[in-house]
Amino acid sequence: MRVAYVLNHLILCGGVIVPFEHCSYLRKKGINAAIYANGGNKDLENRYPDVPVYGTHRLNDFTDDDVIVAVWWMQVPELEHLKGRKIQFVQGNDLEAYIGDDLKAQCQTIRNNVNWEIMAVSDYAGKWTNRDYTVIPNGINKIFFNKISIERDIDALVEGNDEPNKNIMYSINEAKKDGHKKIVWFGRQTKPIEGVECIDNPSLTDIHKLYYRSKHFYKHSKSEGFCLPIVEAKVCGCEIHTWDQGNKLDLDNLEKYKWDNIINDLCKYLKKNKK
């Protein structure tokens, strides 16, 4: 059995990192999982050297014994003709996401007319599909469970790219209202803001240190299906400032977000109906 996580393009963001994490841990369990995409990304490939990245043309060799996991609704029609068990991986509510009305309409049409299985990261992400779904929660990278003895010299940490749904200015203003002086914002892409230190595209090691240097973590984004940074920051000892977006993260039981505690359920799900 081969398992293909199919993506259009590889960018360094949560929605792409999670399929890489899936593949990495599945391969440790002896399952032949890989990423299939149009093009590569050296940062991701260096972070996950154990995960093969293939071109999508190789999906034409798949058989009924294999599994195809589409990571974005718009991929589904172009994969429909392929052989294999087909799963749509739902990581958020695409009808609430900041995409154009035309794309939202296409998502709805595909959702209503293509009968793929649904694997969702949370009930919030799964319920919008109006279909039966299986929840496989996200896990966080094991590096964040490694404690660091370091001074917490950052008053408030904000995470997210410079995109509308991330609500960056709201989080920064909330931190300022709470009287915090040293505020740091990091993401794949930020922009200059007076009185805020901005860090673009930090490494995983750098992010780990940022969490441990921070006293408070602010995250007020919208339409998050799971929101891994909240769990990462909590594991690293930050006080969390956020709002309930329907994902209902269990921040009192952080062990459940270790991949070692998730991967067995994922393996069972992917092997379902296999002899």
C-alpha cells in the first residue's frame, strides 16, 4: 500500500507541514507514504529528509491497493480518474476562509458532488463538510517538548503570516493594551510595525527558542481548523491569549498532541478495508 499526500505547491506553512509530519511518522511505522506535488521546496525537504517528494505524474501508476489523500478541495476533480482509495484531508473551514467567492462556490460544488472520504483535523474542520468524517488531530513537532533553560525576555509573542485571516494587528493591539513593551511577531512573511520586532521565516530551532523566550502568546486568527502554534506555545510554557474558534483545543492534556500518541490511529484509519 502506498499513501500519497497530494499538494499543488509546497510552501512553508502549517497546512503543508502537517502532511509532511504525517508522512514522516507513517514511514517510521513501515507505511510507504510520500508527498506528491508540482515542484519542490528545499526548506521542507531539508526539514524532512526522510519524506520523498515526487511529481504528481507518478500517481498514474497507482492501483486500487493505494491511498490518495488530497490536501485541498480544488485538487479533487483532477484526481478523480485515478485508481486507489480517495480521502479529502480537511484542515479548516474553506467556506469561512479568506478566498474569493468563486473559489468558495467551487469548493461547495466539489464537496456536494464528489463522494470522497473525509479526514479532518478537528470537529470544527469536519462539520462544515456536512458529511461523515473521521477526526485525526494534529500533533506538534517533538522539538517543542524539549525544555530550554533561557530567560523569558519577550513580553508578548505573535505568530502568523501577513494575511487577513491571521488578524495580526488585533493580536498586537491586544498585547499593547495589556501593557506589554517587548512584542515580537514572527511568520513566513511579516511587515514593519513601529515598536514591534518582526522576524521573517525563522527556522524550527529559532521558533522553539522564541516560544521559550516569551511570557505571553497572542493568537486571534480566524477560520483555523486546528491552530498548531497555540499548542506549541503552551507546551513551551507561554500564557495563551486567544479566542474560541470552534476547534476546542485541550490545553490541559498536552500529551495527546504528541505524534507518538496520534500515529497509531492514523495508521489504523489508512489501513481500513485492507486485507
